[in-house]
Amino acid sequence: SAPSAVMHSTGLGVGSSVYDNYLVDAAVPGNLKAAGVGMVRYPGGSYADIFHWQTTSITTGQGGYIAANTGFVNWITKDVIAAGASAIITVNYGSNPAGTGGADPSEAAGWVNYANLTKGYGVKYWEIGNEVYGNGYYDGSGWECDLHYNSTSGREGQYALSPAAYGSNVNLFVSAMKAVDPTIKVGAVLTTYGYWPDASWGVEPDWNANVLQQCGTNIDFVILHYYPDGGSGYGGTNIIAKTSEIPAIVSATRSLINTYCGSNASNVEIAVTEANGDTFSNSYPAESLFAADLYCSWMENGAVNMDWQELHHSPPSTFLVSASNGGPHRPWYGALMSSLLARSGDAFVSATSDNPQVRVH
């Protein structure tokens, strides 16, 4: 009588990447469908901020590798549509094709136009950039390409890389993209509560608050990434227990949304577009259980999507074995267990166990 959340059709997801030589192998869609995967992400993590969809190419001056046959149309037809799933697209925020500045919102709007008006694919979810907070604003270096300030020096504290600048630019992307298709949902990048550079680390200015102050009334979802630290760096032997922190993460995120998104707050969803156990070793068959617990924990706390990172990767975190005839790997079984527990539209209700070694959903 008191459901906490529902399993969305987009709930069980997986990330995919244009550098994946096995991205569109014939075995992929069948394996995705069998596990109940309802969402596939493209073009892949930090590559999104150096990737140009029209030419399936990398920004001039940026290093990267794009595998054969991994262009947008090939991917969405051979993986997503063939699996009966939906797509979530991360548009390039960080760089223009020439490598002389940040991305132009018109490039993202053109992608929306091509995907939904020209081709009729009906892509609903669109992210503005990947982990933009990793652009060097807080530490001077970082890992995310962001050429809104086009220099490798003096990046720390540079306003063009700031959360306020990102949030302001998100508004430009939302306006341009929704002018093409007003039915789409557009999301902004936040950092995960308790993980750097969340405000709990004492960084100034606070990324999440400053982003949402600028664009909170215009966005449709916020984006979190979750790589839990189980001790001795990411992964670690205590990682199995980390899902217990998810309710607090969601509560803190909801509080931010309620504070800064005004009358739009009730419409703003939470999508976890990257997550995994990161450093599980091959001696950890428990990764299947961890994946199932991870999916269900995010779903029962109200997330509309969680994407395991990633489809094909170096073991052990890979969703499918990295081979042309590769079958399921441990996280695939976690998704399968989750899909058997909760079909699309099923409601989660409260459940507890007095045994700390038993996770219940």
C-alpha cells in the first residue's frame, strides 16, 4: 500500500563507447534484451566531449580512437532498436570540431534534429557533457576536455570552467535543442554527494548548487556517476556494503533539486549514467550480486536509469565478454536478476532484513 518508486522501462541500462571494437557485434542486442536492459548510453564517457556525431570523428588536437562501424546510425539500429531499448545521448559540451573552443549548442541541436525529426528514432534523454566538473576548474588539471577556456595553464578557478558558467551554458543547449524537439528531456551534470568535488569535500564554489542556480528551472533531469569507494581506492573489499549509502545520496540530491529548481523541482528526475564496482578482481564472483543490488538500490530510491559502465571493457567490470562471440559477464547476471525481480512498471515497497549479509528489495 506504500510503494516507494517504480521500475522504469529505462531503469536497467549500460554504457557503450565508440572506441569499442565489438560495439555492434551480432550478439549484443540479444544479450541486452535477455537481461532486460532498457537503456543504452552513447558515445561513451569522456569521449562525448571530444566526439562529433556528424563525422564520427575526434576534435582536432585531441587524442582518441574510434572503432570501425560505431557511428550513430549503426549503433542505434544494430544495438538499441534491435534490443528493443531506448537511447540516452551525451552531447559534446567540451569542444568544437576545430579544437578552438567549447562546443556550439547548434551541434547538439543538429543531432536532435537528425535523430528525431529526420530519422524518427525518438531519442528522449540527452545529457549536456560528461563529467564537466573534471575540467580542471578545481585542481588545474582534470580529465575532461573543456575548451571554453582553451589553455592548459591557468585553469584552476577560471570562470569559463566554473559551475556557474556550465549551468549558464546548459540553458543555451536546452533552448537550442528543445527548439527542435520540445518533447525531449535534457539533463545537467552534478557531482555525487559525498564524492569529490561535492561540497562535503570543502571545495568552493559548490558545483551542484551553482549549476542548479543557473539552469535548475530549465532542465528535466540531473546526472550522477557512482563509483563507490570500498577502501584502498575505488572498489576494494568493502564495496559490497556501499549500496547502503544510496538513500542518503538521493536525499541530498533531492534537497538540492527542491532548493534550486523552483516550481520545476517535481519534474526533475535523477539518472545515474555511469556506475560499477570499478576494481573488482577476477576472484570476485560477488560482482553479480553487487550489480543486482546496485541497480535495485538506485531504482527503489527513485532513479529513472542506471547505466553499468560499460558494455565491453577490460575484465572484470565488463557487462559482456569482450570478444566477437562474447556472452554475458558477471554484471549482466546482476541486470538479469534485477529484471526478474522488477519488471517495467512494477512498484518497489519497503523491505528489510535483520541479517546484515542479506540485501533485500
